[in-house]
Amino acid sequence: MSRAEGFSTRCIHAGEAPDPTTGAHGVPLYQNVTYAFETNGQVEAMRGGERPHFTYSPRGNPTVRCFELKMADLEGTESSVALNSGMAAISGALLTLLSDGGHVVASDQLYDLTRAFLREDLPSYGGSANFVDLSDASAIEDAITTETRAIYAEPFSNPLLRVTDVRMLAEIARKNELLVIVDNTFLSPALLRPVHLGADIVIHSATKYLSGNGQVQGGVISGPRRLIERIRSRALHLGTALSPFAAWLLLAGIHSLPLRMQRHSENAFHLASVLAAHPAVEAVHYPGIESDPGHELAKSLVGPGDDRFGGMIAVSLAGGREVFGPFLDSLRLCTIAVSLGDSSTLVWPWHCGNLVRVSTGLEDFPDLEADLVQALNGVIPVAAVM
Ligand SMILES: Cc1ncc(COP(=O)(O)O)c(C=O)c1O
């Protein structure tokens, strides 16, 4: 697929072609584990690299391969490797790049399991991490040591939606010969292609927006071929390959990714605006609205004229944690559930502070608005009513 084609076209066609043996339109689900050779000569030719041949599904599967080709095309990288969860992708990439004494300067705003992996697991494999406010260039420079190999960030962080300047990270990384690794789960390649901003490696929990329906657990890493192949062989040892069925669902999910991200973004923008004006809300964290401190930076990341900032919103409730119960229990349409990127709106009380995270779904906006506003109306602090 030519990268001159439009993004939606590539979401549908990249990595896909009618099946050469049957003509099946749409990538078939190759759910088998092993692959037959007709002769020992073919085995020898495969081993000698003269004749490519699938051998054993975790080492390579046609359905998974199509998903990987599509992702590399969408991210604008040489290669991609698909794994069985977002955490498998994060841990697989970081172990490969850091486990022999490497150090990473990591954002102090990260998904909690990523932070836990960096703190609790990476050191026992020989790597180390510092957590730094990535909006502060001098703090980043100060944290770089002779062992540092990478800077790690979420452009829109989970859960607080803090915005990170990927271009600035790339400049610092270039000067210091480091890699920039980005977890782009919250935005998806439909809204942000970090490699265009200078990142080297892009990671997704495919469980979220790439799937879009909450049916798949998966992860994917995209980047230069030499690094992706090192990560692939580490993942093979760790047994974390993506299943063909998951890849097959992801291929279908990505066909509608741009349309879904458009609708998620529109719903989230309208919702954030309504929430920001509601007396039961202390603060709204959504880089798409002007009052958000990350708005200007977010605009510069997604590109001029683009007004799509994704579906994730975090809300601090004015009544504090005490109103989590009455607020959440009175929701009728939105679901109390962790995870994100689903077609339905998921609302989750965060474990610290008074923060509720909203993964805005694809419902009709007036229905979403009505549900959240009626739930918020029940938890307006007395002081705000008087
Ligand atoms: C930003 C981010 N990265 C990575 C992950 C991990 O993904 P998975 O649950 O597929 O392992 C999550 C999960 O919520 C996430 O929010």
C-alpha cells in the first residue's frame, strides 16, 4: 500500500489482499498452529532463507502478519510486532531495550501498570527508570545518565490527560542518542502518528481503540525493523504472541477506526464542555477544550486545523470521593467499567483523589449528556446550590 493513499483507505486496505489460493475477500482467520511442508528440501530451503514458509503459529501467522503490516503502514514505520496485550508490548519492548543495564527516563504521568512494571519488575531484569515531569526539558536532561537509552511517554496520559510534547522529547533524544518510545493508546494512529513528530517506537494497547468493541486483548509495537525483530524474538521466548483470532478481530476493527475516532472525539468534546459548566464538577481534564492547560500543545501535536482530541476525559467531582457512590449508581446508560476505547461509554472511579475517568463511547450525544447530567445533578454540593 502506498503511503500516499488517504488514512481511511489505508485502514481498510493496507496489509490486506484477496487470499491468493481461494480469492477470499477479507483476511481469512488462520486458526491453525502448524504448517505443512511437502518435502525435507522445502524445510531446508526455509531454514536457509531461500524460501519463506510459515512454520508454527507463534513464530508467524498469516492473519497476525496482515495485522502487523497494516499497523506498520498506519504508523509510518518499517515494521510492527503484535503481542497478546498492551502490557506484553510495553514490557516486551522495555525488557528488550533495557534489560542489560539500560536506563529509561520515564514520564511521571503513566498508566499505573506501566509505572509498576518500570518500578517493580524492570530492576530485577537489570534495567532502571527515573520518573520525570516531561514538560520540563531541563529535568529530562538532568535525569539522563550514561546508561540512558530511551525516553518513555504517553502523549495524552492515563488517567489525567496531561499532554506531552513529543517533538521536544525527540530533540532531546537526538542530541543524546536516545530512543523516544511512546504509548499512543489514548489517541490511536487515526489522531496522532508519533513517528511524524520524531518518536522511534510506538506502542498500543490494541485492546482499546484499535479493537473498538472491547472484544480483544492485544498489543502492538511499531518501529525500525532492527529493533522490532529484537523485540519479536524476545517475545517468542516469553510466549506472548498475539492470537490469530484477536488479529482477525483487530483487522476488522481498524477498518472503522477513523470514523470511530471522529465520533469519539465529537462526543467527548461536547461532553467535556457540558461537564466543565456543571456545578457538581470541580475540574475537567480534556485537552480538546480551551480551558485545559494542555490545549495549545495538544493542537500542535494533532496538527493544524484538526479538532479531534480523542474520547478520554477525566473529571474531578466537587463533592469528592463521598459522591462516587450516588453519582455512579445513578448512571443508567453509561457503564461502570474499567478499560477504554469501547463503543459504549465506560465510567471508572479512580483509586486516588476525586477523579472519575470517562471513556466516551459512540452513543447519540443527547443520550449521553442526559445520563451524565442527571447523575451529576444528584451530587451538586450544598454550597454550590446556595
Ligand atoms: C495507556 C495504556 N497503555 C497500556 C495499557 C495496557 O493494555 P492491556 O490492558 O491491553 O495490557 C493500558 C490499559 O488500560 C493503557 O490504558
